[in-house]
Amino acid sequence: MVRSYKKKSDRLSWSQDQMLSAVDLIVKEGKCLKNVASQFGVPRSTLQRKVNIVNKNPSTGPDNIFKGFTCTFNAEQEGAFSRKITRMENMLIPLTSIDMRKLAFQFAEKLQIPHHFSKETGFAGKDWLRGFMRRHELSLRKAEHTSAARANGFNKEAVQEFFSLLQDTLKRYNFTPERIYNVDETGISVVPKTSPKVIARKGKRQVGGKTVAERGETVTADLCMSAGGAFMLPMLIYSSGQQRFKFFSSTKLYLLYK
């Protein structure tokens, strides 16, 4: 099935307002269908079909004249879904695509809303999910792992307390930018996560490549700089007690072994 169809012809280049105005001229004023179709730039066959619908039932409204594919949920219900997804994301409990499709099916069943979801699997379709995300500016992302302790510590009260203490400290000691430093750390693995493709003999099931270690070890790198733009020398922290002074003899690094 085509996921993102791109229009290749000029069909349906007219608007619903043009078609409604043309139908009103023919039904209410008895204008010639051919002239009206040419005046509003709408197809004669389509205009004739819409006029026949109104002639059969004069009380027919625009919704029945332009009846086509409809959404399972209305705008208010989809808005509630979107707010729920955002709320769960802010709580660091994001919903997966499977969770959302299952939730949509259960919601439609509970409220007895007519739908075309699969009752065998109990899930809404992938096409419905794509359309829903497109209508509400949502996307599939890979969530980063966040520890419970870090998530619980990052709240509004803790952030306000931190900035309050920071403001009081800056006012008390009158720090200049050259005296304000920030340090951050990152882990660097000695074994690369990805390896380039190599040339090997055909028919061989597995091709090996020599690395420093099977799983590798992580080296912690600490970087520090001031608000004025001054950098401290980087510090590398190794997990083993084996010293590597020869390897770093010509570099300006702080080495720590633990």
C-alpha cells in the first residue's frame, strides 16, 4: 500500500466551495450544467453526480455530498490521545507504537466507535498510527536510558532550589567568568562499535578482525573549561593499574589509574 502518495495529475484540482457554488446555481437557479462547469472549472460528470444527489434528497448537506474516508476518532478524541502521549513522555514512561495501537483499539471498543481495526490481533493498523502521528506532529524516537534515581531527582522543586543556591553564591562571592568552571565526563571504548567491511574469501561463514580486546574496556575522559573560555588539561581515567606512560609520554594529559 502506498504510504505517501504524490499526486501525478490535475484531478480534484477544484475546491469543495467551488463545487457547492456550482451545485447551488444549477439546483436553485436552473443554470446550464455545461456553462456552470466551465465557469467554476469543475468536471461536468462530477457536477452532474453531485446535482443528482441533491435532487434526490434536497436536505442533503455538504458532508453527504463529499462523503469519503473518515477518521475513526474525532479531533477532540485524537487531541486527548496526543496529550496523553506527551504527558507519558514527560514522565519518562513513553508509549511504544504497539502500546498506542493497542490503546486506540481498546478505546474504540469501549466507546463503541465504528472502526476498521483488527479484532483478531486487538491492534489499530499501522496506517492509522502513521496518519495520527502526521496529524499531531509526532514521530518514532529511540528513548535514552534514564535511571530512576536521576529521574526522581530532576523535578521542579530541586531545579528551583539549585538555581536559588547558585544565585545566592554568585552574589555572595562575586565570581568572575574566569573563576567559574564546569566539568563533564564521557566514556570512550577502546574497541569500536562498528567495523568497516573487509575483503575475504567467498563461502566463508565468519570473518574475524583483531581488536584490542574481545569486549573492550571503557576509558573515562574528564573535560573542564571556564565560562571565560579557558580549558583545563583533559584527564583520562583507566580501570586497570597498568601504567601507560610510554604511550602518553608526548601528550599533555592527566592520567589516573584506579
